[in-house]
Amino acid sequence: MVFFFMNLVTISVLSVAAVFLMLWLRRRIGTESLRRNHEVAGVVYSVVGAIFAVTVALIVDTVHDEYINADKNAATEAVQVAGLYQLAEWFPGDGEIRLKSQLKQYAQIVVEKEWKHALKNRATEPALPEAERTFQDVSKSVRMLEPLTLQQQTAYGETVQRLTALREARYYRLYGKRSELPFPLLFAVVFGGIVTIGFAMFFSMDSSRAQMAMIFFLSALIWSNVLVISQVQYPFNGIDVTPPRAFIAWLNRN
């Protein structure tokens, strides 16, 4: 919620600044001079707008794919926890009780603590020590299982595989997406937004209020896209767009 209001304020300030710049240009150049250049400015603006639209579309598609993959990976982590929880039933006794308890504890720590911790420690150490210790306890409990029957040996083999998949999903969530978009891509979006808004100011409407509204909403639309791109590139630690839905659903059932 804090990120939302910060972005809203940023978009509003930039849009209001664009409106004031447009009003200054109207007074500086004159509305009649601007109208005489409508034909040429219109052709140039259509080209600029098309280039900017293609650039944004390509980057949004790239960032969206990364977000979808991150969301799937988060669900995979919860699926592996659920699978280990069920496989523990093949080893009745203290081993089952201990492993189930640790798996629930791990899921609760991830949902209640580590998810938020990763948001605040993106550039340093996103892993929460408590969650890491619990995960290591789960690994130790799996190693302590003693498969006696053929069925238990089969279940133990799958348990080890799921533990490995859980480890991979966990560390990908924490460390797999920490790099930013290449600077040239972000520069292209920001520069394209500035140029697109700037060219829109070289048109003159009879109603200054109507033009103020047009510039404001055009600027708000462009900068909202830029800010979303700059934040959604961090699926787990940007604007908290990837909640632990799968973990929450599993905990509610157990």
C-alpha cells in the first residue's frame, strides 16, 4: 500500500508538471503559431507515438513473462511442501510427526515473516535466518527417515526428489531474480515517455482546460506504465505483486 501511494504521488507530480509546462509553451509560443504547425507536428507525433508504443509493449511482455514464471515458481515451492507433507505419512511415528510439524512451521514463517523480509532486504540478504534454519531442519528430518519396506523406499526416493525441488524453488525465489532490467531498456522507456508528452504540447486546442486535461491524463498514463515496469521487474520484492497465495491456501487446509 505504501508503494501504491508513493507511485500515485509521483505520477500526479509529473503529470501536473507536464500541464504547467504546456501552459508555459502556449504563452511563450502562442496558440496561433502552434495551430499552424499541426499538420507537420501530427505526422511526427504519430511516428513518435508508434515507436514508444512498440518499445513499451516489448518491455511489458518481457517483464510480464518474468512475473508469470516467478508466480509459478512460488506455487511450485508450496506444492513441494504439500507433497512432502503427504509423503511423511508413509513413515508413521516420530519421523512423520516431526517432519509434518517442521513443514507447517516453514510455510508459516515464509508467509508471515520471510515474504516481507525479502521485500525490505532485496539488495542485501533476502533469506530470513529463521526460515533457513527451519528448512535445514526439514532436510535433516528427511535424512533421518528410515525406509524399511519396499513401499517406504519408493516413498523415500520421491521425498528426496521433492526436497531437492523445494530447495531449488526456495533459492530461486530468494536469489533468482535480483538483477534489474538493462539500463538501455529503461532509458528507452523513460526517454520515449518524455518525447511523447513533449510532442503533445506542440498542439493547441481552443479550450485550455480541455488541453490541460488531455496532457494530464496522457502523462499519467505514460508514467504509470513506466513505474509499473520499473517495479514489476522485481516479482518478489518490488511492489509486493506476488503474494504467497499457494502457501496461504495450503495452510488454510491443514
